[in-house]
Amino acid sequence: MAYLMMEKNRAKRNELLAAKIIKGLESRNMTGYHVHTAKEALEKALELIPEGGSVTHGGSASIAEIGLVKAIQKGNYNYIDRYAAPDKHAAELEAYDADVYLGSTNAITDDGILVNIDGNSNRVSAYAYGPKKVVLIVGMNKVTSDVDSALKRARNEAAVINVQRFGIDTPCAKTGSCMDCKSPDTICCQFLITRYSRHAGRIHVILVDEPLGF
């Protein structure tokens, strides 16, 4: 009974918080949606992706977790797969002219600011410019109160887990927290704070109650 009450309260909290984030996104010329499950997130994402269009993505656990990558691979889309391409760099450049770019965000503030860190920077550069549409799958576990806490989350949680899962030899992989390193292997090379989108209808953020990514 206590667990059910807790889940009910969490759902109510997420509804209110998601509404605030969506309002913040709209004030920043971006579009937000709120769904409860990974299945609903997949359905909403596919609604935003035109069949026959070119689609690609950077590194993102969230889009894989909801089954979006597999759906694009099997569907009627021109999938630009940088991992399978004979020239990975050329595929990443091709992404800038894609109809849709898929991904997530390392953190999002409760008033709709997106915060991301990248190593190769193909992901953050595509978020900033290039693809006609950007669709982001964002678990409510990534919501923070302000940009400072969003940056701390990105550096001390998302970045650390990423280097550990890829076996990258950085100080944070050993300590579990950001050491503000200048290691040759650092993935904290570029920081992107998206506070406004100049192009209306370009950035779409699907907020999901289920925890996704890291």
C-alpha cells in the first residue's frame, strides 16, 4: 500500500514537473511532450520522423533503451549508420544534412535548458546546427533545478558512467567523480548549453517517466 501511494505521488510530481519543463521549452522555441513509458516514447518519436527521410544519431543509451534505433533500422527510412560506414567521419558529416537527428541530453533544467558534454563533438554540434529536426528522448531522472546542477550532473554522473562503460582511461573512471582533467582520453571536450532554438519546430524533447540513460 505504501509503495502504491509513493508511485502515485511520483506520478503526480512528474506530471507537474513535466508541464513546467514543457512550458519552459516552449518559451525557448522548442517543443516538449510528456509520456509515461518507454513504449509511449517510441510511438511519439516515430510520429515525429517522416518515412523515407534520412535519420541518424550520436551516442545515446536512451534511444537504444526504448527500441528507437532498431525501429529505424527496420523501418522505411534512410538510416545513416556511422558505426557501419566505411568512412565514419564522412557519415558524421552527412548527419548535418539529415532530416532527423536522434539523441538525448545529459541534463535538462526544470525551465527547459539542455546541457550536454561531448568528446568527439559530433553529437553536440548536430544539436546546435545542421539536421532539420532533432528528437531527444529524456528520462525524468535527468531533470535538475538549474544550469549549475545540470553541469554537475553531466560531469559527475553521465560522463563518469560513459567512460566506465567504454573502458576509457581517465581519472574519473577510477575515482567516480569529475577531476577536471586534461587527459588525452577525456570526453569532456565540448560543453553545449541550449537555452534557445532560433528555428521553431526544430528541437523536440520527449520527457519519459521511466528512468533512461544516465
